[in-house]
Amino acid sequence: MRLVYLALPSLLIGCSSLPHGGATPAGAEATFALLETTDLHANVLSYDYYKLQADPAIGLERTATLIRQARAQYPNNLLLDNGDALQGTALADYQALVKPVACGETLAIYKAMNHLGVDGAGIGNHEFNYGLAYLNQVTGNHFEVDGVPADAPRCAGPKFPIVLSNIYSIKSKKPLFEPYRILSRQIQATGPDGKPLTATIKVGIIGFAPPGVLSWDKAWLEGKVYAEGVRESAQKYIPQMRAEGADLVVAISHGGVDGAPYTPQMENANYYLAQVPGVDALLIGHAHLPFPDAASKAAGFNLPGVDKTRGTIYGVPAVMANLWGKHLGVIGLHLKYDGKRWVIDQSRTTVEARATRQADGSYVAADPGIAELIADEHAATIRYVKTPVGNSDFRMSSYFADVGDISAIELVNQAQTAYVQEYVKANLPQYAALPVLSMASPFKTGAAGVADYTDVKPGAVALNNAADLYLYPNALHAVKVNGAQLKAWLEKSAERFNRIDPDSSAQQELVNTGFAGFNFDMLTSADVSYQIDVTQPVDQRIVKLHYKGAPLSPAQEFLVATNNYRASGGGGFPGLDGGKTVIAAPDSSRDVLIAYIQKTKELTRARNGATRSWRFAPVAVKGPVVFRSAPGLLELARDAGLTGVTQLKADDGGGKGYALYAIDLSKGG
């Protein structure tokens, strides 16, 4: 077993004996790079299937160029993926749901990863979105779980190992995937005399997924698998990895960084995983951010023990490669042999999240080999998403959703409301007297770049537009809540905003980018009205909450349509933990939306995009209150009735293409 010494914390964060063919002289040195992709979400190509146009800001085919460059710099390397690779684009949906990939076929994303020579991968929460049988098939596995026949054939999968240590089969009481794998690699090193030498290094990789996946994909996973805490799994398996000869242990952990007290259910547990003895490097993800990032204001990156500039968590090198192939994580480990073992020289180890976007604003070239590999799948997906379903006389977009434009949200709420009303009538007469509301959020609010907004132009509405309006393959759920619980739900949603000081003359940022746009749930019902007072602290912002013109009674009961993620606890909304669910629909939210559009046929702004339930509470602020969106779109704000919005700068100066807008809160949004 490898021994760990902490006598020289400024230099050594770990050490390992390194098997070698001959005597490795003291003072020999080597560099070894860990290259990370994460949260690719099936963005194989630089193409937006929702807008039906190329997008050079995304795609593994761009990351491929960074990978080639990093390998040239670091000949000793491992390329590892951190999960959430299988879901997220129309391509993924096409291969999973429309024309399911055959047993003998390899998924498009895995074709590309095989082409790049990926050495190993972890599993994220979105890998479970299409169910265990599908995941079993496309990963070339043989899960011992209910729903996967014991005699099912082992299908085509990736050419690299997939590891996951903390999700277990109820049937076998064993991890669903192999918990870890020890990869043996020859490395080139340099002796103290400057001459080259060759040695063998054994790198153990271990995977972790957020335990919350059991709630988020409850319909697929309940009664079939169970989760163990990230820290508990690490403490169980890392000693085994050492005993089996691992010189380095690399944690591939699909989660972010959270400083809240640890629990086994913790979604973003890497703050605590870094403190488990024996972890030499952390590949993290899930939060859709780059790390290290010296300018980051993310709470988790500013915790004690986290160095957001050097890229360490409690001294452990850690990297997060953003999302959609926009970055490549690169940890350059510098190893030195002290006569007995190899140690990591922290003073020379580097951590970077390298962007595909270059300093001049252009993007690195794509690897042409990847497009060739998946040309058929790409073309078939485009044909599929062009299928028409209806027409619209207005533009449905999320550019100004944070300040009151509900043009891309009301239609979703209408579809969900109608579905639940019909479902209750047919199946749940005991709830027939309860009014039905619906919550929806803007899934795309610029978090991934200036093109990351829902934008459905007037005219024909096709399947790709429906997928733009409803990004995720969630299932429709409905929960029963009372007025007090509804208010608490809205209060949580209002955390999307920073607290504004009305007496400050300084420029103040309206939007709390640390609170995801997809958690900004809102009502669009003519029966409900409320205001958000952004001058008040969290949990005290929802004011003048009325139902049918009168103050909402805390005891008034509702059925509220939402999705399985939210109903089961996703986002940490108070009271929503799966226990209030009364409808777990067999239909996906997107399919419900498509059916509604097909039935409605002609969408109009008056009927489908103009009913606002919420506004900002009017308040005079001495200084400007600002937010960011794509430039040159003020007309869309006007079309949505947002007269208090102005564009201050076409370029906010941040280098990412956003414009700087202001909102006059005295007009109430």
C-alpha cells in the first residue's frame, strides 16, 4: 500500500511507489497529465439542433483539438470523461427514443470518444434519464437489476472502462458498474543525469454520481438501485485500490463543490471527497462551470481550503471542464522519485481549464474525423427535428425571462395544466375539486454562452422548436400543495435574484447567476398574481400573492404540474421531496408539449404568450440595476410589455458577447 507523508505540505500532496523495470535513480522526474471532459451532453458536433445551425462554441469535435495539443505537450497522459455524456441534444433523444440504437451499434457520442482514445469514464446523473435497460445496452454492460433480462446480450459499448462506485443494484448488492479500474501505463521519465528512462505507473480511477439521481429519475430507478454517499464509497474502495497497487488515485466525481455540512445524500460532495485520505486528483463536473477560475464568484469555489486560482481543494489538484465541450481540463502532475517512491511536486503541478474560445474571440478548429464518423446519425437527427407540429404568430424566447418575458414559458405551463386537468378527470376524481396550476422555468438563460437562450421564431413550429422550449426529457409530475407551500416554492424561485439596495447609487447586478435559471420556476396563470420584492432578504420576497383577486389563503389546496426532477427534490425546493406527488405521468413533459401544440395548431401571443402572473414590486433605486443578455434585442422586451428595460451597452466588456441591460424597478418590471 502506498504511504502518504505530510511532513512537507508545501511540496508534497501525495507519494507513490512506482513499479519499474530497473532501478529508478533518486531524482528522476516525470510529468503526467490528466485530461478531463465533462458534461458533454451529447454535443458531439458544433451544431445546435434546436436552432438548426452551426455553433462553433460547442462540441466535442472542438475539444478534440485541445486534446491533441495537450497530448503533444504531455506525452504521458490519461483522457477521462466525467459523465453526463449521453443526454442533452436532439441527437441523444433520437438515438434513445425515436430510432433506438440497435444492440450492435455504438452511440454517436461513444464513437467520437473511441476515436479520441478516451482511457476511462465516470457516470453522471443524466446517464440515467433514459432508464437502466438503455444504459445497460449502450454501455455494453450486463446489469444485475430488475428490468434487464438475465439472458440479455451484451451489446456494443465504448472501448474504455466506465467506473461508478456509489450506485448499487438492489438485487445483487453490488455496484452497478465496476467501482474502479486500475490502468497501467508506461511513462517516459528523465533521470538526474538528464537521460531518458521508462517506467510503469498504475493509475486507479474511481467514479461517483450524485446520490440524488434516485429521486430525479425515480420512475426508472425505484426498487432497482440504491445509492451510497460519495465519501462513504471513497473510504471503502480507495484502500482496496491501494492494496491492488494503484500509485495514483484519480476521483472522477460528477458533482460540484458545496460547503454545507456533509450528508450521504449530498449532491455536490467534492469539498469532502478531497479530504478523504488517498485522493491524488479530482475531476469534477455537474455544475457546468470552469475550474480553476480566479474570477469566479461561485460560492463553492470561494470556500476555505479551495484555491480557485491554482485549482486545488484542500491541496488536491481539481479541475472542472465546464460543459458541452467548451473546455478541456488539464492537470499537469509533476512527479519526482526520491529513491523509494514517486511523489507529486505540488509547487510544479499545474491545473487549467483550457477553452476552445481563443483570445481573439475565434474558436479552435474542429477535428474533421468526428463529423465523418457520425454523419448518418447527424443527418437523420436533422430530418427528424424538422417535423412540423404547428404554427405561431409570435417569437418565443428566453432572452428576457429573468425580467418578466414569459413568451417561452406560458405555452409549457398551458400544456402541463391541460394534461393534469384531463388526467384528473379520467383517473383521479377525488382531486376534481382542486384547481390546477403549473410551474415552468426558462431552461436556457445564457449560462452556457450568449447563444444559450430559447429562441423560436414566428412561423412553423417543428419538433426542434418544442425541444428548444422544453430542453430535458423529464416526465410530467403533479404535486398537491397548499397556499403556504406554494408561497415557499415561489420564495425559493426568487433566489434567482440578488438583494438590491434601493439607497445605493452603485451599479447592482439583478441576477444571481449562482442560482440556475432552470430553477426559476414561475406561474403564468390568470388566476394567480404576485410580486417579487428584490429589496428584501431571501424567503421574504413574495408579496401581494393573490388567487382570483383575493389574498391567497395558506390553506387553499392546489394541484401543481411540474416535472419529476422538481417534484422529487431537484433544486432543493422546500417540501418537494417526492412525498407530495399525486401524478407521475407516463408521458414526458416534452411529449405533452408537442401534443398540445398539435392540438392547438395556431399559437398566438394573446392566447399563449401574454399571461404574466408575476412582476417586480415597484421600488425606486438610486443607481442602475443591470443584467446581461444577447445584444440588440430590446424590441423583444418591448413586445413582451417590458417598458422598463433599456440596453446600456451592446458589449458588456466581459469578452463573451453579452450586452448590458438595465431595468427600471420603479415600473415594476
